[in-house]
Amino acid sequence: MALYITDECINCDVCEPECPNDAIYQGEIIYQIDWKLCTECVGHFETSQCVEVCPVDCIPIDPSHIESQDDLLLKYRMLIKKR
């Protein structure tokens, strides 16, 4: 599953640099997560780094993009091949 940022985001700027896949970017109003790049940090870390640093807990799992751990690992492998 990918993550997403809710409208509770305060634009504190701490999540974006923590994302190893560059999936987080500044949207028009709040930060956004590109679900095609989000692996929930699978392949990089044990936990989702953006969730760990978010001071307002506004980064839940995106129910619109359900992926298993195996799917996330496959996505991670495909992303690192492109680099």
C-alpha cells in the first residue's frame, strides 16, 4: 500500500527529505505522495520514514492503492533499476 498525506498537513517540510524514493513533493496546498514511487520505505528501512518524522500524524495508508509487502518490494526493485 502506498501512503498519502491528509489535509491535516502543516507543511513543516520534514517528510520530503526523508523519502528515499523521492515520492514526496510540495503540492499546491500541502505535501503530496506519488503512490507510484511510494514503497512505504520497503527495501530501505524497517518503517516508513515520513510517518516516523511527521509531527501531526497525517500520513496514513492509502486505501485506494492496496499493495502487499511483496508488491512493495517488487516496486522498490524496479525503482532502483531505473536509477
